[in-house]
Amino acid sequence: MLFDTHAHMDDHAFDVDRDELLSSLPGQGIALLMNPGCSLESSRNASQLSQRYDYIYAAVGSHPDAADEVNEEVLEQYRELCKQNPKIKAIGEIGLDYHYEDIPRDIQKKAFRAQMALAAELDLPVIVHERDAHEDGMAIVREFPNVKGVFHCYSGSAEMAKQLVDMGWYIGFTGVLTFKNARKALEVASSIPLDRLVLETDCPYMAPEPFRGKRNDPGKLYRMAEKLAELRGLTVEEIHAITVENGRRLYRI
């Protein structure tokens, strides 16, 4: 059994067959699933999904692409969602994304800090999206030493991963592990402690080989487990057990 620690099942890509797919996933080996929010709207949808399916949990937060929506009113609504639904287990996904810079950096950083502070207030882990913003991302994380969580779809260096692990964080790996040009991700996945690794699809994005370019879904998570088992010299069953336990520990499930 597997734990998909990051799956956007509320995404419009699943509108045509969401319930059919979600009903089938336990039979495909998905024991647990974390659905993070990317905005106030998607956070509400994620919360609703977690209440409809026993194996689904949720996180609430505004992605860097929605950083300009973060204000006191939105933060208060996240507080209320967390109070109302005990299956909300994290604040996320939050962070910084300087790749496209659709939202100015100063607004992204302000939103990131505000949501890190909310996680500290509520004693919840965070799900961090960080792309092309390594220095600023690490600086803000260090401002909140009591907040831990996961850097999902990890794209940083092995040295940065070591620093995060030393600080008590987890590292999330997607279908990138199966890509031919994934040298950096393979280096990190090969070197960090096994008890700090979690697997995720980040669906509907990042489909693993041989499904690259198609819609991703949690039923394809087995490919990441196979690749990680190969990298670490373990059986697939051992990787399943290790990563499920890590995900449970991360989200206190």
C-alpha cells in the first residue's frame, strides 16, 4: 500500500471522472492521500473531498501563484476550516515560485511568511512549493524554527536537502525520479536518510515514465516506488512500508 502525499484531486482535470477514480484508488494500492489546497477555493474543495473519502486528508493554503489573495480575511477562513475539519493536517501548499514571477516576489514572500506564522499558531506542518527561489525559501523557513513540514516536488541541491533534513524536514519526490534527465533528483533521493523521504504524484501534473505527457493520477505512484527501491537497493515492499510510515509521521495520521 502507498501514501500519495501530494495529489490535487480537486483539479479541473478530474472533473469528468473524479468520483469514479477516487473510488478505485484503494483497489489500486493507495491507502492514504493528501490533497493540498492552492487557493482559498481549492482549499475548501480539498476539505470537502477529505470528508467524503475515508482515506483522503487535506491541507489548506495559497500557492505562490495565488499569493496576492492572502490577507487577514483569507487567513481567518483557513483557521476556521482547520477548526471545523480534523482531517485538515497541514498548511499548504505555500511557498515561493520565481520561475515565471507572475506574482511579484515581495507579495510572495509576505504571503509565505503569513502562512508559516499561521502554521506555527495552529501547530501544523507545512507543504512548501519552492521553485528557483532556494535562497529566499531557506531564509524564510529559518525564520520559523518551530515549523516543520515537507519541500514537495523537490528541486534543490543535495546540500540544501541535507540542511532541511538536519532541521527536521521531509523531502517529497514525484515522477521526476523516473525521467532520464533527473540527475539532481536521483542524487538527492539516493543520499538523504530513508526516514525523511515521501512519495507524491503532484497529479494531474508530473506523470512518471512511461506515462509522461499524460494526465497523472495517484494510481501511477507505484512507478516512483519502483525507482526509489532500485536507487536504494531495497524491495518495492520495503519502500512502500517506509514511505507510508514517513507520510503518517509527517502529517500526524
